[in-house]
Amino acid sequence: MIGHTIVTFDRLAASAIAELGNMITGNAMTLLAEQGYRCDITPPSIVRGASVSIDTIVSPALVVPLCIEHGQIELTVCLRHRGAP
């Protein structure tokens, strides 16, 4: 996929976006672990639709809007402290 033009958002494109999420969270986990934080992560989710709403009642979330030529992508990061195991 590297260097290829994406014409439609198909399963391959969704897989590439999910893998990008894996790389970002993997790097974040490494940096947090180096600072002494123990983290558990969930696999990234791709949610699509014109009127989609995600509610994070349990914890506050950081929403980063990314504007690209085809529209807007929102990266939502939610952290929750669970205490010592």
C-alpha cells in the first residue's frame, strides 16, 4: 500500500488505517513503559458513518481532528487509571 493511490475506502484501506493505529499505540506504550507506567491497550477500531457518535462516559477522552483532502478523521484517545494490579 505504501505509495499507492487509494481510490475507495475498502477493506485493504481500513486494514492500513488500523495498522497505523497499531504503530501509534505501540510507540506510545513503549514510551509510557519507559516512564514506569503499565498499560493495557485494545485493538484500534474503525467507525465510519455520517452521523456517528462515540461516548466515553467512563473517562475523559482526547479527540484529535485530522483534516485530509477526502474529509476529516478523528483520533480518539481515552486513558483510564486502574490502580495497582
